[in-house]
Amino acid sequence: MTHIAENISATAQKIRELEAKYGRPESSVNLLVVSKRHAEDKIRVAATAGITEFGENFLQEAEKKIAALADLNLSWHFIGPIQSNKTRGIAENFDWVQSVEREKIAQRLSEQRSPDKASLNVCIQVNLSQEASKSGTDLANVETLCRTVDELPRLQLRGLMAIPAPEEDFEKQRECFRVLAEEYQRLQKLFPAMDTLSMGMSNDYEAAIAEGSTMLRLGTALFGPRS
Ligand SMILES: *Cc1c(COP(=O)(O)O)cnc(C)c1O
């Protein structure tokens, strides 16, 4: 627990170094702290260390934390698989959803987002490794899904997200992220409001920075193993 603040400052420093190493503008890579299966008190420590954006995968667990930490003015990203019966809770409690992979889910999120709230920020989750993962839409469908989200009144299209299959080899990690980065650059010309390329987790974030990530999603590197 005492290491969380140190891990955060060391990782923030490392991100700045990697931005310089790969010719990325300073502060172009943002940090989303993934707090799934970590307790509220750890999130408070991270918030005290300056973190404002947190990612959660499970609606019930997240609803409890969001309520308990309402005094902190944090921004919450839903990053887990979405069943239709969970869209209302997501639309009501979150600021971002990074795991939209179907039209029907996008439509429900837009219908269920309260008019009193800002638009729900959306990233389309892309499946980069068909055999290894069932989550995300295929590259061939990404543009159509972006158009759907772009046209829905209560959603704001922000970008793309992917979780590649686990891979130890740095060059292979880069190749996988490059595919997403190229699609992102192509789509940005069609949807100029897109500003978020969410890729890179604890075991592959250097490769993600090298390939243009604008948002790392880190859990283990900051909080240690999940319970
Ligand atoms: C759990 C999770 C992460 C964080 O993974 P770590 O390896 O702990 O950094 C990032 N993104 C998504 C979508 C996750 O589910």
C-alpha cells in the first residue's frame, strides 16, 4: 500500500522518458489507473498522488466504489465486457465507456444517458487477435460502428481501444499496436473529434507508447497483483 504513491510517480516519470525516447510530444500519453479488484482505500491513495481517471470492469463492484468515493470528483471509465442488462448502470455512473463493440449496446447507452449529464465518451473496442480473444469488433466493422456512435445524440466518439493477446516479444507487441494505430489515423480523418488511442497495459506499455498510444491502462504496475 505504501508503495502505490511511489509506483505512480516512478511510472509517470517512466512515461515522460518513453515519450522522449520515441519522439512523442511531452504529456501526450495519459494514464488511466485500472482499479478493478482493488479496494477503495488504494484508490484514495492513488487519488492523493494526483490520479483522477480510473478504470473498472465489473458494474456492481464499480457502482459501490463510485458511490463511496463521490467526495473525490474522479472520472470513471468502464473497460469490461458489456451485457445489455448492464447498459443503464454504465450510462448512469460512468464518464467514459471504452469497450463498445456492438451497435445495440451503443444505442442503449445513448438512450439511457441522462440529458442532465455530459455526453458519454466512447471508445470502440477492436479485436486485434481473432483467435485469442472474443472481445471487440473486427477491424472490418470499426468504421461502421464509429459512424453509429458518432450519430447517436448522447454519445461522444473519442477513439479506439484494444487488448492484444499476451505477447512477450517487444517487436511483436509493436506490430500488433501498429495495426490499431494505422486504423486510428485513418478514422481520425473521417471523425476529427477522435483524440484517444487507448492501448498499453502493464506488460506492454513501452511498445504502445512507441506506436502512438494516447492512453495507457495500468493496474498491476501501480497496485501490484489483484486480489
Ligand atoms: C485489467 C485491465 C487492464 C489492466 O491490466 P494490468 O495488466 O493490470 O495493467 C487494462 N485494460 C483492461 C481492459 C483491463 O481489463
